[in-house]
Amino acid sequence: MATPPTGIVFTPEERLARRQLMLRDAISLLTLFLITAVIFVLTLFLFRSFTNHRQELGARWKARGEAALREGHPEVAIDDLRSALAYVPDRATEIELATALADAGKTQEAMVYFTTLWESAPGDGTINLQLARLAAKEGNEAQAILHYQSALDGTWQGNGYDRRREVRLEMARYLISRREYNPARTQLLIAAGNAPDDPAIKLEIAGLLEQANAPQDALGIYRSVAARRDSPVAAPEGAGRTAFALGMYRLADDYLSRVLASPLAAGLPENEKTTDRDMEDTSFHILLLYPAFDLPPGKRAERVLSLTKIARQRLTSCSGSSPSAPPRLAGLVSRWSQVSTQLTLHDLEQQPDLEQTIVQLAYDTETITAQVCGEPAGDDALLLRIARNPSAMEQE
């Protein structure tokens, strides 16, 4: 309202009218302010309500998608997770959607999705693991190994220590499937060195080492677990099995007889127990045949004479079945001709060098006749097992 000119005097009525006008203006301004405040509060309330509703819908669709993934229905999960993303864009949900695409066999679409995610987070362990799996499925070994290694070096949500071990074991399985045994063994030995003191994890690694053609490494793990109090039966069984594969029949007999005598063996599958019995029986009979160095001289001489008889008969049988004796058989015949057919225990006890020469000749006979005439049976088969790795017989 304009200021009245100087010198003008208002009447009481005019002053009252001015006050009433100012009051009305103030009330109008206050009313506008209150209306604006109410509208703001209502808008904020509606916005938050809408946002919360979107969050609830997103969480609901995401939960449904995750449940479908767990239950093995990736096609259903794809639709649910896409609905979740429409309400609440979220990186974790994007990763789950890409995983569902991969599980549903939509490899190319999943690869594009994960590659896009990888470009924004190349150090993410989960994304690299999924890319490794997709590359493995596509037969791209170089890319698979690259992403497996990146997953090992990457960042993980939660317990990264356990996740990295799981990735390393998965990588080892992949290498084994590709017959890349040496790099698989390397990964498994790293995993074994970093593994917690958990028998289940150690036995899993030992089993993979067997698959990676590393029975010696597997044996060491099996034996360490078997030495624990109340160790699972899989530990001595694995030790016996790997010792048998390595030709360490004394050790194999010890562990396998322990397994078969254990009450826990009742829980083993019948075919597994049968295999264990066969290995234990073979080991036992090999030990009866083997001329061990720690035997009394007389007993060792008896076994050497027995080997002499077995090997001579095998050579005669193999030579007779061949139309023309190969040079290798002729060489064996010549070597045996230098061994007296009238050997006695006393001769062998008095001549340790002769004893060792005959033992080696028996081993050579079984090895060469197996190459010429095929795998033998009976005592010859047992003697051939010894001949293939005689030094392992003395190992414990």
C-alpha cells in the first residue's frame, strides 16, 4: 500500500480501513503459504508412497525370480527378474537376470549382458566367473581361463576367501575335463595349501587330484586326513586306493584292510566295497609273492625261487604261442640259459648278487612277455604289477 503524502491526516475510519486491508492481505498470504505447504506435503507423501510401492513390487518380483532360479526354472526367472528391474534398476538383479539367461541356454544373450556388466566392473568376481562359464560352454578355453583367473583376483561380496576356493576348484574341474592335468594339479595344490582344516574340503581336493592324474599328491592328503581321530571312512579308503594305483601295495593293504574292518564300511555302496576287497586281496597276495628286503634270508630265497619258476613258465608259454620268437624273447631265453635250473636256497642265500639278478630277470620277463603276448593272469599278473614299479613296494 502506498505511503500517504506528508502532511495528510487520516480519519479514524480511514485508519481502521487501512488496518483491515493489511490484515486481509496478511491472511491471504498466510492462506496461500498453508495451501502450498499442504500441497508439498501431499506431493511428498504420494511420491514416497509411489516409491515405496515400486520398491515393494521390485522386491516381490526379485524374490520370485530368485526362487525360480533356485528351483531350476530359469525361463520363469527371466520374466520375473525383468519385471523387478522395471521397478527397481539394481546391479545385483541384473547379474541374476544374466545368470538366468545363461542357465536357460540363451548363451549369446547372456554373454552380451555379462560383457556389458563387465565393462563397468571388470574386477567383479561374480561377473568374471559367469563369463568364464559361458566361454567354457562355447569351447573358448583361452577366454575361460582368463576369466577364471580374473575371478580369482577379483572382488567378492560376502566371504571372498571361500568363494575364491570354490572358483579355483571349478577351474581345476574344467582343466581336468580338457585333459589339462598339469595346470589343474597346480590349481589344486594351491587350493590344498590354502584350505581350512576341514576334512570334507580336503577330501574333495584329494579326489580332484586323483582325476588330475596326481595320485601321489592325493595320497598325501588322504593320509593326513586318515590320521585324524574319527576321520571319515573316505580318507583311509582314498589312501588305500591311491597307494594301490602307485604300486605301494604294503600301504594299500594296510589302509584297505582297515576300511573293510571298520563298522563305517557298512555304509559304503556294494560295488565300492567289492572294489576295495579286490584291491586288498590283490595287495595281500602280491605281498606274499614279493621278495622283500626285510625278510629273513631263507624266506627271501624261497620267494626268489618261486619267482624263478613263475617267470620261466611264462617265458616258455609266450615263446610257444609266437610263430617266430621276437628278438626280445630270444634275449630273455639267452639270459635264462645262464641261470642254473638246479638252484637251491643255499645258493641264493650265499650269493645276494645272484639273487638280485634273478629277481630283475623275472621282472624283465613279465614286462616283455606282456608286451609280446598280452596281459597275463594269475601269479604272472601279480608279478607284473611288482615289475612295473618295484621300488614302490618298499615305500610306506
